[in-house]
Amino acid sequence: MAHVEFELPASVFSALRKAPEEFVQEMRIAAAIHWYSQEMISQGKAAEIAGLPRAQFLAELYRCKVPALQVTLEELRQDAQSE
């Protein structure tokens, strides 16, 4: 597994009232949600990046008001018609 390091001032953690470990977990989730919402990665990959089971990642999407499906109504209609 790759390891990435960030240098942040200690004041960041106190301002957010987060322990460094909690901050890192929230960063992973935030990045995964962002990349998923931009359609850069799949739901499964996003859950992996976030370090969460897929069901828990879906709960995070709901909490952040990000649609879990990246398919438009028109795309669903087209798929239904082509079958």
C-alpha cells in the first residue's frame, strides 16, 4: 500500500476539533465523495479510497446530499428502450 504524507500546522486540528487520525479519515471520505461526484471513479473504488464498506459509503453520500446514481433519467430511458 502506498503511503502519502501531508504537513499541516497543528492549529488545523484544534480549529476543526479533530484528532489527526479523525482528520485523515474525513479527508479520505471527502476526496472519495468528490471524485465520485465528478464521475472520475466508480462507487466501489470510492468506497475503497474512503476506507469504508460500500454500504457505509452510500450512507456518506446520502449524508452529503450526493446522488448515489450517476445515471440520468434520459440514460435510463435509453437503456430500457434498447433492451
